[in-house]
Amino acid sequence: MKIQNRDALTVVVSGLVELVAANSVQVREQIRAALPATVLNLDLDLSLMTFLDSSGLGTLISLHKTLRSRNGTVRLLKPAPNVLQVLSLTRLDRIFEISK
């Protein structure tokens, strides 16, 4: 996983292959640690993600709540079709901004 600042207001996370019970807490904490109070936007590049389970969904929701408390947003970029299907089935596609 790679975390970098796009600008003063946006952090970009890329390289996530799976977001599952085995790594969801670690991923959430690493991303939160990279989000200073001035950051309002989080872009998650999901183009390489092959699997997302309920713990991973919980991580996405937790990050969404963190950014919403700052009047910010979490954008999900280029999710693979199977990941997009999970987001759609759970209706989380209505909560997150998704860029295909």
C-alpha cells in the first residue's frame, strides 16, 4: 500500500490488493495516521483490489466517518467490477463518491 499527499487537502492511497479481516485494522490505522487534521479528502485507488469483505467495508465506513466529521469526502477510484458489485449490493455506492 502506498500513501501520498496529492496536495494540502488530499491524500491518495493506492496499491491495495485486498481489504479483509486480516489487514483491515492495520490499513485503517496506517491511513488515519497519514491524515493530518488539515486533510479533507481521501482518494482510494481500488483498481488493483481483488477482494473486499465485511471487515474491509467496515474500514471504508470508518474512514468515511472520519472525513465526514471534517466536512470532507472519501472517493473510491476505479474499483474492479467485483468490488463495485459488493459496494452496490451493500448500497454503499450511494454513500461513497465512485469514479470509474
